[in-house]
Amino acid sequence: MDCKHFGVCGGCSLPGVPYAEQLARKRSRLAELLRVDVPPLIPSPRTAAFRQKAAFVFGSGTRGLVMGHFAAGSKQIVPVDECPVHGARANRIAFALRDRLARAGVPAADAPGGILRHIVVRTTDDNAEAVAMLVVVRNDKSLRAPVRGLLASPEAPEGLFVNINTAPGPYMVGEETIKIAGRSHVRERGFAGTPDGRRVDFLVSPDAFFQTNVGAARALLTCVLDGAGAAKRVLDLYCGGGLFALPLAIGGAQVTAIEENRQAIEDLRANARLNRIPSGRVRPIAARVEDAIARVARDRWDVIVIDPPRDGCSRTVRAAVFEQIRPERVVYVSCNPEALARELPEIVKDGYHIQRVQAVDMFPHTEHIETVVTLEM
């Protein structure tokens, strides 16, 4: 994949490295970190246009508004006019709105009295549906004309939101989201197979977590379903919008799913209704896993699925799962091999052994590795 911004933009860290070599490097690094044999990574079905969630940051340039990505290791914005890892439609929507905002003179948040922070566009794998979210400091009247212009143009998304994020920090979006027009979600159809042959559709909102590389996420889900086997009672921690919980429930399991992001829990509930999952088959809990784990620690679980954030599992969660609940099997999905390498020795000390390791390449052209580890008593 060629990109004129390689080497400057911080979005991709393996510019010009052949894809087969990228996979080999990641496999070697993971094996070294975990100190176990690692099979070849499952490759991404696409190495360009594989991200169904496009996100850009706004800033102030010498000639006015710019939009791009942060440079590697800094908060300096690299203006871009292409991003080949994003879907083509997402790029068109983002650049079209950027141009309208620039012509209207709407300033970025880093300028005195500025407004614009980010734009996030979620598309389906086939680009048939898109919803966009403009993240701003405040819902200012200067946004009206550019937003209306986009909605009346050929690049209009099926849904548009404005999100209010009043302060800079680690989170891209704030707590208040205003629906401006159209749909609230995109619908990802026929997403995953289940043991009985049914397929799962997912409604995905732009501000809730759902894997951005849908093609690779299908492979990730297959690994998790294989690890869970024929479990009847499953606890899904950090469940997001139900990527694992819903197929497990359709396959016959009773699933309790815990997630802090309330929009993701609402998406999970909507997806359960969409897929006609019987009432009571999925029990969603909107809470921090650290706070909710005590509620379920005395119940019996055949399998626990864990998909924590980059920092990995807190000591509280790890102790509850591996020392108190102690299910026969745990399927651990990790997006950070360094955090996983720190935790695995402690998990092994608690009496578990590694039954399988399988990595999936969710993000070509980066060092990112998504790993599924199946652990058994």
C-alpha cells in the first residue's frame, strides 16, 4: 500500500514493509514476549481500506483549518489529503465536511475560541452505509451551514451527530451526543457464523467501541467461539457492543455481559432485539468491570471471555477471575502483547495452562497485534 504521508503521519509505523514480512515480524515479536510457540498470524483480508472507522483531528495551520493525524509520538498534527487505510467513502465524507468547515471559517479547538476537535465516520464493510460524528467544544451556530451543506450533497452520510467534548484529554468523544439527522447506526450484515449456521447482524454507533477492521474481526470472533466451545454459561467482560456475547447467545449459551460504555450496552440491547435473541439469553450490565465483578463472582461460569483495554486486566479483575471464580476455561483477547506478557505468568501461577495462542492482524502497517489466548485449568 502506498501513501504519501508514510514516515510523517503517526498512523502507520511500518511504511513500505512487505505485508508477508509484517506478519512474520509480529509473529516473532509475540513469540518472544510470551515465550511460547506462536502459529502464523491470521492476515487481514484487506491491507488497504480495511478500517471501517475513520477518525481525523482538526488543528490550526498557517492558512487556516487543517485536518489530519498526529505525528508519531507527538500531538503535532500532520495535515493529510488521503488515508488509504480508511474506507473510501469515509474519507470522502470527512474531507467534504472539512472543506465546508474551512470555507465557513470555523476554527479548530486549538485556536482562541475554537470549536472543532475531531470527525469520526463509521461505515459498513461494503461502504453501503455511513454515519458521521463531528466532535466539538460546543454546539455553535457556525456549524449549521457546513453541516446542512454536507447533508444536501452527494457525500451525505445516512446519519450525522454532533458530540460535545469540552476539554482535551485521553478520550476523543465527550458524554453529550446530539443527533442531527438520519440514522443512529450502520448495520453490519451477516457478520459471523454460529454453530447452528445462523448469521449475526450488528448495529454500530459511531461513538461506541466496535472493531474497526470488520474482516479481521470475523476471524477474531471465530477464534473466540472456538475457544469457548459448547459452554452453557458465559461471562463476557469488557463486552463492547456484543461482538462475542451475541453469537455465543445465539449458539445456545446464557451470557452475562459487562461493559462500562453505556452506548455500547445500548447497542448490545438493540442488537439482541435485531437478532431475535430470546429474552433472558443475554444479561447486559452497564458498569465498570472492576465494580461489577463482585456481583457475579459467586455464580458458576463455564467460560469467561475477557477483552480488556490496552492496559490489560486490573489486579482486581484478574484476582476475581483466576483466583475466586476459577472457571475451567478463559478466553483472553488482548490488544497489547506487552500487557499480556506481564499477566500470563501470574495466570499460570494460579493453575491455568495455555491451551492455544492465535493472533489476528487487525491493523496492517502498524506494530499492533490482537491475540486470543485460550486458558484451561
